[in-house]
Amino acid sequence: GSLITLTTAEFDLLCMLVRNAGNVMSRERLIAAITHRRWHPLDRTIDTLIRRLRRKIEIDPDDPAIITTVHGAGYMLSF
């Protein structure tokens, strides 16, 4: 019930996840949508943004229930 402040990149990432709730979003697709550049396997931009979002919206960021990791595939917004 409290307000949180998001950066533009965090907001854009969260919007992509919300628009595709329940579907796995690959890092490549997420980076292309929010930065309009190609993803490189060593690029940790999405992982960093996910970590920052989890700290802001998850009850327990170390055991996320809202933004889940689908190992080997990407991230998914779960409700």
C-alpha cells in the first residue's frame, strides 16, 4: 500500500512483465524492449534491474514470489 520510486528502466521492465504476466520473458526480449539494443550473453543489465525491482516490490527479495526466475529461459511475473 505504499508508494515506491522506480527508475525509467525499472518502470519499463515492470510494464513489460505486467503486459506479459504468466509468460516467460527471455533476457533478449526484455533488453530489446526496454533499451532497443541487442542482448549479449555477458550483459547483466536485465538481471540487475530485476534484482532492484525485487528489492522494491517483493516481501522477501531473496525468495521472490512476484517476479520469478525460470532457469535457462528468463523471468516471469507471477500472481
